[in-house]
Amino acid sequence: MIGWGLVSQFALAVFLFVPGTLKFWQGWAFMAVNFAVMILFCAYFYKRDPQFLARRLLRKEKIGAQKFIMFLLKNVSIISYLLCGLDNRFGWSRTCLAPVPWWLTSLALLLYAGSYLLLIPVCNANRFAATIIQVEAGQTVADHGPYRLLRHPLYSVSLLLWLWLPLALGSFVALPVVALMVPILILRLLNEEKFLRRDLPGYSEYCQRTRYRLVPSVW
């Protein structure tokens, strides 16, 4: 897990600073916050459920539609980071819209960290929440905690993280690209629900009890 975290941090640095500059203070601040909350998350579950962390390291999707969706997610995320770096170098937000004020960047960093830590109660309520769509032996429907309100609280928190990310990196122009995460994640969860209704006993009944998917009282 530590090795994966270091590799991901190195990749993040490449995506931010190669198109940007080393004077990209928002990039350095974001990397520090992201690494700190990732370490807290991993340390918490390493002590309580190492198997859960192993599930979060899975990368090979088995479902064809999910492979394509994950391809879209990965590429949109990479483009978002690259665009933030380019915006830092060329000042597109400053010249075309307005500079992102330091206080908004700082607030976005705090909200990003807080949203990341929301993953802990969500994942505590569903220890089978892998990064790929699968059903394991002995898996049951998660219907307590945040899952009493929403069918996919993990995706809800993920969308919050992506919402704060461009502002934390000092970019307004990256917001429209990040917004593409919404329809892509909707495609992912709809396909996931189809799979779980078929392969996870009790999931169809859970969907009848829990009406909303991503946003309470909305959808």
C-alpha cells in the first residue's frame, strides 16, 4: 500500500508540475494535503481491516462496460490535473476569468481534506467496497450508516472531492472538465446496480427501501 501511495504521488507530481512550474504553490499544497489524508485513511484501515485495503488496490475490472467507464474516468482525471498545471503556467483563469483567490484555494483544500475523511465512515459501513465491481463469497448488502440514506455514498463523496480539486489547484478553467465526472460516475453506478441486482441477494429489496442514489431528496 505504501508503494502504491508513493507511485501515485509521483504520478500526481508529473501531471501537475511538468505542464506547470515548480512555483505552483497550489500544487505543492494539494499534494501535501492529499498525501496526509491518504496516510490517515490507510493507517486507519490497516489496523482495522487490511483485507479492505487490498480490495481498494484492485484495478482489473471484469465487466466490459466497467472497463470502458474506468478508461473514461482515468483519462478525465489525468486531463484535469494536466489542465490545472497548464493553467498555472499560462494563467488562463487569470486572463480569461479571474484569479482564484488564495482564501478560496485554502478553503477548497480544507473541504477536500474533510471530504476525503468522510470516506472513513462510508467504507466502515461497507467493507466490501472494492475499486472494481464484484461480489465476493459471504458479501451482504450494506444498508446501515450512510447507506441508509444513499445507495452510493462512496460516489457522492468522490464527486465532492472532484468538485474541490480545481479550486484547490487554483484553476477555474478546469471546472468544466471535472464536471464530466458526474455523467461518467452515473453511468458507472447504473451499470453497477444492474450487476448487483442480479448477483447480490437482497440488493433489489434494498433499492426499493433506499430511493436516492447520489444526492438525498434529489436523485
